[in-house]
Amino acid sequence: MRVESCRVCKKIFKILEGDHVKIICPNCLENPEATAIALNQYIKKSPKATINMIYKNTGIPIAEIQALAGEGKIGMTPEEVTALLAARQNNLQAMSKIINEQNNLQTMSKIAEPKEKKSVVRMHTRE
Ligand SMILES: [Zn+2]
């Protein structure tokens, strides 16, 4: 059995043999605000960490990471979490489909923008 000090409340907590590495205590893990603080600290230190690494090194469940990203509480967008998950489980075709659709939408909106501006300019020159 090992002990860790919580990155959020600084309290000492026990980690059982064979348990996940945890950087926050069980109390803080139940508090989304505290979890977000610990996650942001970790992402800042390890910006290239995969979702699996984040989970292994923080003890914060992947579902919780997704939820916090969705609420905009961590320095990651839900799309980034989805992309990380897809990279981990690239056999999940459904996920890559979602990402492709999102990329297509982004490309479409990028193409649509300059066209709108051009038509506005044309209207002005006609007047
Ligand atoms: Zn704590």
C-alpha cells in the first residue's frame, strides 16, 4: 500500500496494491470542480498524453473526462477527447464517422464564408 497527496486538497490518501495511479483523493474525485483542476494540471504538464495515459496517470475515469470536456471545464474540447478515444480504439468505425462528419462540416463552413463576403462586395459595386 502506498500513499499519495491529493493534487487538489493536499490531503494524504492511500492507494491499494495493484490499484491505478491516482493524483486526487476519492473525495475530490466525486467533485467535478476538483477533478477539472487535477485534469487541467495534468494536461498542462503532458499535452501529448493519450486518453489512456490520462486515465492511468490521474485515475479519473474516461467518462468523467468526456463530461468535463463537454462542459468546457478542461483545456480540451469534446472533439479532442473523441479523437483521442478514436485513436485508442481505431476499430470503432462509428467514432471516425462522427469525426469525418465534423471535419466535413468545418470545411464546408470555411468554403461558405468567403463566398458570402464576395457576394456582399458585388452588391455594393452594383449600387
Ligand atoms: Zn482531495
